[in-house]
Amino acid sequence: MSRARSARIAAAGLGAVAAVALLPASPAFAALPGQVCNVNQNTWVRYTEGGSVMYTIPAGGGFRIDHFNHAETWIYGHGNGLDNGWIPNDGRLYNCHF
């Protein structure tokens, strides 16, 4: 392989890495509405995104997803038998299933 071809391949690889680095950060967690997930830490359920706390779901407790806000940074849903509210979409949900 010629040096010029090697240089072009290397430049193309660096361009791909730079393009990936410019992509916006994705939400910490993405699931589907209707799924039930567990929380990995005590989680406050809030009236509004970042608003007052309604109740706490203990670590390991369940949260049913209804929908996400436009930016997918907050998740709307409810704990077991409790009122709907918002939790942050920051990686605290796991073991999601229908």
C-alpha cells in the first residue's frame, strides 16, 4: 500500500471519529412507554419536571413509564398504585419490561 493511500485512510478514520464526537449526547436511558422498570436508588417522584416532591420510590421499587418530555430528560409515570409524576432520565432505571 502506498504512503499516500495510507494517509488518506488514516485521515478518513480521523474524520469519522471527529464526526462521532460532534453528535449530541443521548439521554441517560431510553425505554418504551408502558414498560415497568426498577429504580436503582431512592427516587423522588415530582409534580412537575424539577418541581415539588410528591413521594419517594425506594431503591428496587417499580416505576411504570407513561411518556417522556420533549428532550427525553424527564420521564412521566407512577410508582405502584400511586399518582403520576416526573422522575429524571439519568440512568436510575433498570430491568425494564412489559
